[in-house]
Amino acid sequence: MSNFTPYLERNQAFAASGAQADVPRIPFVPFNQLYLITCIDSRVEPAAVLGARLGEALVARNVGGRVTPAVIKDLAWIVHLHENKTPDADWFEIAVIHHTDCGSALFADDDLRAGYAARGGWDEQTSLEMAVLEPSRTVRKDIAKLRSAPELAPGIGDIKIGGYVYDLGTGKITTVVQPG
């Protein structure tokens, strides 16, 4: 039996429920006009932590939940769609969520970082910058990166962006940067 087998079984129940019919009409434009950027850590699952349901939000997940060039490129497409497919919608919001005890902190370890770079991963400087050691600091940095990304201009000025930290110990999310 594969590790994926239970998920295939759960999918059969999902498909039988008919929930897949209740999704947004326009692809990539979620019901709640929300784009979440968060970590790939399995302890930070948006459906569990936030109660996010099918069709409510777009979710970008990567190591540390960091704003990377790939996230910016994806978001540029979403911003473009938002501007052109939902011109009557007066807002769109981005939530950047970092968390405590993030595995990306291991990028601060010189040996691990050097080995990763040698393997073909990010260069050592980029890897070090990806480390989430102080989530409230890195959230602010990532919001500034979004606000200044040329690929997102000029539409990013009309988009609310909030920054949050999820505490793995308490299960609570704290607002670090009010959406604005």
C-alpha cells in the first residue's frame, strides 16, 4: 500500500459529496479574493489552521512561506487576472503568514547551507536570506518585497497586504502588519 492510498480513498468520498461543484466561476479568482502565502510545513495547513475551504483562497506554499521571484511571478498573473476579469471588485487581499519553529531556520546552519548550495539549491546568500528566524521580521521584509516588485506595479498599490505570524505552540495567529 502506498502512503497516498488513504488520500485516494478520501478523494472518493469528496467526489461523491458534490463539493467540487461549488467553486468559483472564474479560474484563479477565489470567492474571498484572498491570496495566502505560507510555508510548506505540514503543521501549517491553511484548511486546518484557518478553516480555509475549497474555492475561498489561493494558496502559495514554499519553504518558509517566503516571497520569492516565483511567488511574485505567480502573483503578477493573479493581479493581472483580478484587474481584467473582475474589474467591478474593489479589492483583493494578500496574507503573508510565517510561523514559529520554521524548518527554514536550518538555512542559518553554515554546513547545511553550503551542502544545499553545492547540491544545486539556492546560492548560500539567497539560502541565508530565506531563513525564518524571527517571523515577525521576515513577514515585514516580504511585504516590502511585494510592495516594491516591478512585476506587480501599478496594481499592487490597490491591493491590501497583511502580515501574520502563526505560533505553532498556541495555535494562534497574530497580526504583525495590518492589511493595507
